Amino acid sequence: QGQLVESGGGLVQPGGSLRLSCAVSFSILSRDAMGWYRQADGKQRELVALITSGDITRYTDSVKGRFTISTDNAKNTVFLQMNNLKPEDTAVYYCRVDHWVVTTQEYVELWGQGTRVTVSS
């Protein structure tokens, strides 16, 4: 049905930028919902950004104005552009897709394995 593979994580200095990519093994449909989550050490996983049909986006307050979620459906990829990174952004970032499976006429919840982002001097 699908697999997600994140990439683009790494070490970056405060104020720097990073772009995360989530490559999916299926064609992204307009009705699919895609999001980025993160989990810092010792903390709960939280929703960072979400994009739904009609390219409607939502962000957690702490990243508004700094992060941008987008998709390239032709390349079956979800992106998270992260600018002005702060140390508190340090976490493992996970891609999630609620994918509409045409053959079964239902949504399936898919998660990637995560990519580590470390913001430090």
C-alpha cells in the first residue's frame, strides 16, 4: 500500500535552514493528508505541520512563520522547509500520510522511520 522514507536531517546551527523530504512509494492523491511530526528526547511526539486537500496547511504555534510544508505530487514527495532553526527544534522528525487506497476505498495511516534534526552551535 505504501512506504515513507524521510531524508534531509542532520546538524545545523541556530538560525540555519534545512529541508526534509519524505519520499512515498505511491502516487499522492488530492484527498491524501500529509503531515510532519517530531519527537524530542524525553518529550511526546507532536504535530508540526499538516497539509490537506486544497493545499490547506496548519502549523503548531512554535514553528509558524519558520516552517513550510509542501508537496510535489509529480515526484511523490512531501517536504518540510525549516528556516531560522532553534535549538528547541532538535528532534526526530517523522512523516505521516493518511493515504486513500482506491482498491479498498479506505484510508491507511503510514509513518516513516524518522530523520534526526539537531540544532546546535
